[in-house]
Amino acid sequence: MNYRLDFSYDGSDFFGYAIQPDLRTVQGDLEEALAKVLGSTATHVAGRTDAGVHARHQVVSVTAERETSPGVLQRALNRMLGPEIVVTSLTEVDESFHARYSAVSRTYRYFILNRQLPDPFLARTRWHYRYPLDLAPMNAAMGLLLGERDFSSFCRVAEGKSPIRSVEKAEWGREGEEVVLEITANSFCHQMVRSLVRECVELGRGNGEPQDIVEIADARDRNLARGVAPARGLFLWQVNY
């Protein structure tokens, strides 16, 4: 049987999605729960998230020898995993469906609470940044990175993996007291979004010009980037098939 799980999670108390020895991870909790209902399974995720990063929409494909009703499986998983992990949809799919390889793009959003005082009720899901931000240079910089390019300067690139990504959309907006980046690409490399957010925030404070981001990207040198934004403001927002 091949199942598709669409789910959300608060990543605050997890050491990322992927299983790590002796650490609590989303994949570890999910596979432990699946094993109780389906026995031995193989799972494939649309995109791994780092420690502290959240997902509004994540997708996993599950291959299992044991069959059960999707509704029964969904209810069982939510009893075991909720409220930190919630399965929003669970369906049987053709064996050709693969959560990672069938996806055509991923969308992330990064949320900044841009006001003088923090909000204790948003502390787990927002980067509180008290200095005023000018979105004009931030959007100008993102516009310069659209299309396909090498993102080595903004990624921790795993050995043997390509740093080349194609960004379809990248736009900052203001929603009340929040500043939000929405970015869509075919895929993302490790810490790419958080690095770009940090660079844009510096530009929004008046530290540099939008063209600087292109010069950093063209240098393909991780040491030139100005760090990464906190994980807590980042959400995997949508996986597109």
C-alpha cells in the first residue's frame, strides 16, 4: 500500500524533521506511530526541515505491507501525535507517487514580528525584530535573485549535492505588525531561506544596497553571508504537485 500524508507541525521542540540518534525528531515520532498501526513502513518526505522550523503543509509518502482504512489510520495517528503534529489529510495513492520526487516546487514563509515589544504568545513562531524595516530594498534584493543560480553563499551544501536552485517567487509584505517573506523554488538547500532573510533584514535596516546580495551570491562564498535568521520564524508553507 502507498499512502499520502499531508500534515502540519510545530517544530519548536523537535531537532528537525530527519531522524537523529537519541534526539526527538518529527520523522522519529511519525514513524513510531505508523509502526503501531501498519508495522514495518518506508517513508519519504517532501522536504526536510531544520531544528525549530515549522510546517503548515508537509507531505510524506508511506509504503506499507499492511493495509488499513485511511480514515482509521488518520484518526489513530492524530491521537498519538497531536497536538504538535496533526495529519490534515490521508489518502491511498498510486505507487508512482513520491512525496519528494513528485513535487514540482516548495513554498516557505518567514515571519518577523516587527515592533518594539515582543509578544509572548508568538515567541515560538516569530522572530521579534524591534528596529524599523524598509521593505523596498528587501524586495529589490529578492527580485535580483529570481531564476536559476548557484546559492552556495547562502547554503550549507552537503558533499556531492548541487547548490543550484531555481527561485520562482520571492516577495516581502507587511501584515499589520508582521513582515513576511513568501518564497517559492523548485527546492531549497540547507539554511537557504534563513540566510536570505538575514541578508534582507540588514538591507532593510539600511546596511548596504540591494545589489550587494547579487555580489555575495556570485562569489559563491559562504563566509560572505551575514549569518542566518532564527529558525522559529520559518514555515514550510506549501508543497506543490
